[in-house]
Amino acid sequence: MKSLISAGKPAFGVSVQFPSADIVEMIGELGFDWVMLDAEHGSITPDNIGPLVMAAELHGITPLVRPEKNDAAVINKYLDRGVMGVQVPHVNTAAEARAVVEACRFHPDGKRGLGGGRMADFGFGVATTDYVKQANEQMLVCVQIEDVEAVENLDEILTVNGVDVFFIGPTDLAQSLGYPGQNGHPEVQKVVQETFARIHAAGKASGTPGAAEQAKKNAEAGILYHYTHIPTFMSTYGRQFMETVGRG
């Protein structure tokens, strides 16, 4: 996934809010590039994320986590269980963005605690010096721009080294702008499009969620980091099924 984005190619994923390894395997079988394991809005925890990460690895897709908050101790628990990147919510300042990078990368790129967890084969495999270098290179760091404060501080946030993707969260941004539940409101869309333009003008990768048609349009607009949600899968085919059988 990180290689795709680094090459300027879009990466498509699915957000999963509950701990089901079977669902992650299905996502892999369908050909997606990555899975976002949502601990912020779902029931995923450090105690149950392990099998989901293994399922992603089994099918060659990249497992990322959205932690509950921007906290190094919380982030580290997920990283040590094997996730290969983070999507951290509500990053509003350059200092907060730097804190994410420092939590995700080892010295000299960050301050991540070196504990030899599953990601390092529990210390049985690769030499620690090699593991640290590989982990820093492979880790994907995504920060969410989803508050008015973040938009106001965007120029400074974009200068933070080590952030791979700047993600616009339209739902929370709409709420922060005073239009909760109105992602399509003209004022919200104006801010969203202006923010994408600023990210791209800085030569940085952007991301946002969207169903298939929207994701296609977003990719055509130069956005590289995409995901849809499991409820979208269910509602799309579920409604189609009920309409087909005459119950819609």
C-alpha cells in the first residue's frame, strides 16, 4: 500500500469496525489493497486485533489501525501487534502531527518504544538493528484533517516530515463547520476542495472515504488513499437484493 502511494497510484481499502478475521479475509479475496481496522468508532482493541492483522497478512493486504486517540502508549500497543500503519483522528496542529510520527517510528526518525513484539517476530527473527530500519521504512503514517482548527493550521501541518497521507474526514469537518450530517453542504464542499488543493499544491498525498463512484471520481482528482465501509457493502447489495425480490 505504501509503495502504491509513493508511486502516485491510488490504494483502495475497506474500513472494518468490529473484530472479524473472516471479514478481513473476504476483503483480501476481493482484491483490495488494504484494510483499516477502526478502533476509534468500533469494538476493535489491542486484545482482539491480532487475528485481524494475521488475516490481512495471509491475503497480502496492508493492515492499518485508526487508534482511539493520538496517544503514543495507545498507538504502540497496536503497532506491536503487527499493524503496518496508522490513521490518527483529529490532528489539529503541527505538534500533534509530529507526535504521531514520533509514536510510529523508531530512533532516529521517532521515539517509538522498542519492545520486540509480534512485528519483530518476538525477537526470534531479524536482527533488531535491521528490524528498526525496515519498520521505519515500511510504516505508513496518515493524519486526519477533520476540524476547522486543522484547516487553519494546515500549512504548518503539511511541513511535518514523516507523514505519508493527509486525510480529510468530511463528516467531522462538516460538524466542525457547523453543518452536522451535511457533508454535501456547499460551504463544507468548498472547504473540502480548497483543503485538497492545498495538500496537492504542497506535493503531498491526500485521502478520504467514499463509495465506489465517489472513490473513482476522487482518484481521478488525484486523491490516492481511499476506503469504503462494511455497512456500505451491506446496504448496497442488501437494497439491491430486496428490490430484486420485490421487497424494496
